[in-house]
Amino acid sequence: MYNLFFFIFIGYLNVNVFSHKSHEGTDSEMWQINASSSLSVDGKTNINTFKCVVSSYGKTDTLLCDLNKVGNSYFKIKSILDIPVSNFDCHHRIMTKDLQKTLKMSQFPVMYIDIRSLNTLPGNAMHSGSTGDVYISLAGTKVKYQLQFKANHHQGHIEFTSKKFILFSDFGLTPPSKLGGAIKVNDQLEVEVRLHLRKIS
């Protein structure tokens, strides 16, 4: 009788332990980042404006969201986008080459956008948006920014967009200039990240 009780008790523990682990395994949701996602950079010189774009991310990736909020304030996110600097197109051959040279493409061919946290998950951000910590790695330097995202339904997916002013000098870079300094690019750039997201789990 004692042995029977013992095995029933152990079996009860095992069921609960494995159930708990299984439940923990579902405490996350995953979003697919579609290949149509894009990145644009708007800048100014002392005589005009310019826009450089990565019109398509060109591959699918993932955004993994931990559903357990940290300190009741934000969700941990795992998502690192790797963008070849060679994919930037400034719609002008010389300007494109100047930007790639300024970003030290030969030494650091990839730009990384590392999303670490969000205070609202993409599916719940339609009205109030979402704010989170994002690390941008460029030319061998990683800088932390706080980005505010807007969310909109768009042709069967969520378009998650954010605009942020950054500086060349944030990354220890000197803005390009031409004609002996007669044409100078301003230090400040406006970066727009446009993610096309589809929930997959």
C-alpha cells in the first residue's frame, strides 16, 4: 500500500513538472519579418536633400517575444536584422559610393538592427504604438536608441514602422563632403525602419 501511494505521488509530481515546463515553452509568440521590410535614410547637405534606401530586406526573419513582462514594464525581444551596407541605394551612383565609403563598408560590410524590448506587442500596438530599446551596429560601433513604433494593418500583415534621428558622429563617423568641402553632408540623419510582420505562433 505504501509503495502504491509513493508511485502515485511521484507520478503526480512528474505530471505537474512536465505540464509546467510545457506551459513555459508556450510563453512566447513569434512574428515573421517579411522580405518586403525596408529601411530608408534621409539626409541633407548644405545645398540639397537626399534619400538612401534598402528597398527590400530580401529575406524572411523572426521577431521572438517573451510574453513574461520584465518588471511589468516591457517584453524581452529577440530579433537581429543584418543588412548589407552594399544594399543601400541613394539613387545616384556617386552618392551611393560616398555613403558606403563613409560607413566603412570594406571593413564592416553589415549593419545590424538588434531589437531588445517592446512595451507593447505588435498585435496590441494598433492604437498606442510601442516603444522599445534597439541597438544599431554600424562601422564597428554599437549604439542604443529608444524607438517608438507605429502599427497598422496593411494587406494581410502588420506594418511596424519607426523613425529616429541619429548622427554620423554617434558611430565615430565623419559625414562625407565633395569638391574640397564645398558640398557637405549634415551630421544628422533620419532613419526609418519599416517592418512587415505576420504572426506565426
